[in-house]
Amino acid sequence: MTVHNLYLFDRNGVCLHYSEWHRKKQAGIPKEEEYKLMYGMLFSIRSFVSKMSPLDIRYKLHYYETPTGIKVVMNTDLGVGPIRDVLHHIYSALYVELVVKNPLCPLGQTVQSELFRSRLDSYVRSLPFFSARAG
Amino acid sequence: MSRQANRGTESKKMSSELFTLTYGALVTQLCKDYENDEDVNKQLDKMGFNIGVRLIEDFLARSNVGRCHDFRETADVIAKVAFKMYLGITPSITNWSPAGDEFSLILENNPLVDFVELPDNHSSLIYSNLLCGVLRGALEMMAVEAKFVQDTLKGDGVTEIRMRFIRRIEDNLPAGEE
């Protein structure tokens, strides 16, 4: 079991943060474009989800959205179960505590805070389903 | 740069005098900086808005409230959960418009105005206008109007904030993707 990567988007599709841990393949396109594609895909998925059941895919995409439009997207392998509490923790104890509540961190753009990046990294690595050996 | 460990969902206790005096110092300084009441009112609203857009995230992180289905639910959450959490008061909700798009929040007491009396030369100052800005900012997912229609500082019996729903603001695609 392992964690591949994580995206944090706001309601305007700005990618606030991206981290990867074990990603087997790179996308072959610039990061900025990948963020846009990921967001565009999420946007489309949202309209499908209400009408039909999700497609079976080779990784699991875990999705958490707040009423303010903050979206946490974590991709893992298939062995990982529901992790709503993990995504909520990333939102409330990391993003809200370290970014939103810091008046010197501007909103609506990529998070520059090194503290946020390192705390998020430590948290993900500490998760029971995170393994240093991928797959 | 280190931070103390996450304190979980409890509120830190703080002296209410410190809060009231801090707010008073803010308004006083704005009055000195801007010289006329209308500009001060605008600044208070703007500052409140900037507070509101962040406050809503803290609120969601701590309260586990989900998306509201209609404006009535929004009103309930504002009065019974949010005001309680941040100001320790529970305003009552009254005067719904027939269309259900406007209501009033009645505040029996307003912690911002403890010890405050408006002097004669500031008769158009909306002292607590920060609150209106906070409400607008916190409801950033919709366009709302918030304004004081009664104010104990101006001799009214209660403080009344009128809230009006304008429209929902949908999530946006990144610029250039349309």
C-alpha cells in the first residue's frame, strides 16, 4: 500500500499545492498543465458522479471538498480504504491552521509556506497505509 | 518557524475587554486616517470581508457543518453555530421576506460595543460594520448583502442586521479554460 501524490485546489481551480511520494510515471507535460487537466477532470467527474456510479480505475482517487470549494485530491493504490478523516485532517489541521490562519499567507495562489509543505509530508508519511515500498 | 501543536476544536479563551478595546482602537485609528464616516464604514466592511473569507475555513474545519441546502439553513447556521462560536452570542432570526431571500439577525447585545458611545461628530459611523463585511466574506460562495438597520449605539433598542441573498456563485474553471 502506498500514497502516490496529492493535489490541493481552491474553488477557482488554482492549484494551491502539489506533492508526490511514489509516482511510477511522469505525465510528460509541464506541471501547470497537469494541474489544469486534473482540475478539469474533477470538474467533469463531479457532474457525472451524481448520475452514475464511478468507473473502475487502476488507482484510487480520494476526493474531499468543502462547502467553500477547497478540494483535496489524494491518489493511492487500490489497497487503501476510505480516508475521509485523513483528507479532513489535511484540510483542517494543516491547510486551515497553517495557511488560512496565517495572515501573511495570501489565499488564491500556490502556498509558499515551507512549514505547510513539511508538515503535510510528515503527516502523509506517518499514515498507516503509507509504505516506503510502493505497490 | 515552529508552531505549537494543533489545539483541536476548542476555542482559546481570551479577555473580552481586550477584544473590545482592540476593536475600538481599530475604529478610532480608522477615523483618524480617513476623516469621514463613509470612508471608515467602507474600510471596516473591506477588512471584515478579508476576515470573513478566512474565518469560514476555520469555521468549516471546526464545526463539521455541511453545505446548506437553502438560505433558511444558512441563517440557522449563522445565528446558532457561527455567532455562538466566535462571539459567544446567539442572535435571533426574524422578518423573513415572503420569497425567503431576506432575513434579520437581532442582537440583544453586541460584544464589540461594550463601553462605547458614539460622539455627535460621528453620527453616520457604522461602528460595527466589520461584522457586515465578515458575513459577506464568510458567505463567499454566494453574493449577499448585509447591513445594519438598527443600532443600539444610535439609540435603537436592539441591533439588527438585515441579510439579503443575491445569487449563488458557482465554482470556476481556471482562467482560459472556457
